Amino acid sequence: MQLESSADFERFVLDRSTALLRTAVLLVGDVGHAEDILQTALMRLASRWTSVHTAPEAFIRQVLVNLARDRWRRARRRVPEQELTNAGQVSSGRDPADTVVDRDVLRRALAKLPARQREAVVLRYFAGMSVAETAEALRTSEGTVKAHTSRAVARLRELLGEQITENAHGV
């Protein structure tokens, strides 16, 4: 009986998978995601085949609809994705791997700064805040922000100079 059930399931998949994939594509609007939800739906159908084999089409369509709805719910909660291409980098012919290395070198250099200097330089130059805004955010005076920023920039120049030298010599 088990072997016959398995053969029936395989026959159903062979006969209906193209139509079910078309339905899934229309539900989610993307072939890759449609293939994923169809595979999940077929796995659920396989695990319940003995109880739903008399009406597998209705069962699997309902599963497809539910999976598509779940996908849309998750998509609404996600932060929208943005393309990472940068026109300036593409036209310059710069290798994107170099950008990753540069960012890593900068993160490591920033991590070597004292906390207050790191905070000041990050807020001023990477968050684009003014001296006054940075002072307010750090709950300190503008003079202190300027001092921390000045020391941080000087130290970063040292650290990044060392890092560039090390990278050039393969250290």
C-alpha cells in the first residue's frame, strides 16, 4: 500500500507540477520564490498524502495561497532593499572588493580610537552632524567635540598610514 501511495504522489507531481508552478508564479510574481513555495507545498502534501490523496489539488492550492500570503506579510515587514551600485565606482572601474577592504581598514582604525573620539568622528563625518548637533548628542561642549574630533582625525591618519604601509608590504 505504501508503494502504491508513493507512486500516486509521484504521478500527481509529474502531472500537475507545471500548472502548480504557473499558479505559484502568478501568486508571488517571481519564478524563484514560486519554485520555493511550490517545493514547500509539495513537501507538505507528501507528508499528508494518505489523508488528502482524494483531493490533493485543492489541498496544495490552499497551501500555495497560504505560503504566498506569508511571503507578502514578511515582505511588508522587511526593510526595502536598495541596489548597491554606485555610478561613481562603476565609471571609475574600481574593483568593489577594494571598497570592502577600505571599509574594513577604516572600521578597524575606528575601533582603535578611544570611545569619545570615535563617537565624535563618527557623528561628525559619517552621520554628517554639525559640531553643535554632535555636542548635543554626546552631552558635552562644542569645544570638547572639536578637541575629540581633532585628536581622532590625527590618530586615524597615523593608523591608516600604518595600515596602508602594511598592506603594501603584504603584512
